[in-house]
Amino acid sequence: MAQIANRQLSRELDGQATDILVQIFADRVLVLVTQFGKVGSLIQASIPETTPLPPPPPAPDTTQPNRQPLPPPPAAIQLTPLLGSAPSEHMQTLFSLYASQIATIVWVQQSTHSLTPSRRSVVVGLALRKSEETEDGGITEREKTVFEGVMSMLYEVLN
């Protein structure tokens, strides 16, 4: 596997130091998101070559310039756990959401900035602080804030 690029960014999200690392290889893209300084659970996201990618999202809303619109993950996305597992069923659902969204952003950004877009599998490593679960099992405001912050960081790293 020949390494092509390596980019990283650190930022505090909701009071927690958060690091994102993107390494682009000839056959895969590795994206690590950690609040613990370790790899965490690894999930591979792949998509069939025949599945159309969503278009790039529109420019941010002028009333919320810091909130980046996200492309919807394709229905045909395939998530394969590779190593480790989330600490709870709630976190597993959240990790699947992260992996799907991160992979979609990578694919859309690559197709936007390349003459020969690639559908390389995206391996996502997640080591995120567990948050308090709501009674209905829904996503908390803290989780939304961290999710939006991670996606914003990913856009920054990829651009």
C-alpha cells in the first residue's frame, strides 16, 4: 500500500480535545477521529461503482455560516466492522452514522476535486467520549454539536 497524503487537525469540541487524521492510500482512505489519542473502533465504508454519488452540498446558509450542509449518504453504502466495537448499542448507531457521513464527504470531495474520481473504501476509526444517553435513545445536543464539529473539521482537512 503506497501512502499518498497525510493531513490532520486538532480542535476542542464541546470541551473535549478532538483530533482528526486523514491518510489517503492508493486503495483506501483512512480517517481517524479520536478524543482519546487512539484508533478506537474501525469501520470500513464502501459503495458499489454503479451507485451515483450525491451532488456537493450547497454553500452554507448565510444565517448559519459555520454550519456546513452535509451530503446525504447513499442508500447502497456498506458498513463493515473491522476491529473493536462501540461501548453501547446507542454508540454503535452513532458510530455507523459517523462512518456513513465521513465516507460520503470523502467520496463527494474526491469527485469534486479530481478529474478521475475514486470510490476507494473509507476506513473510519472512532474513539469518542461516551455521552449520557437519552431516555428515548435519541441523539443528545452534545452529540449533535460534536458530530457537526467533526464534519466541519473533516471538510477543513480535505480542502
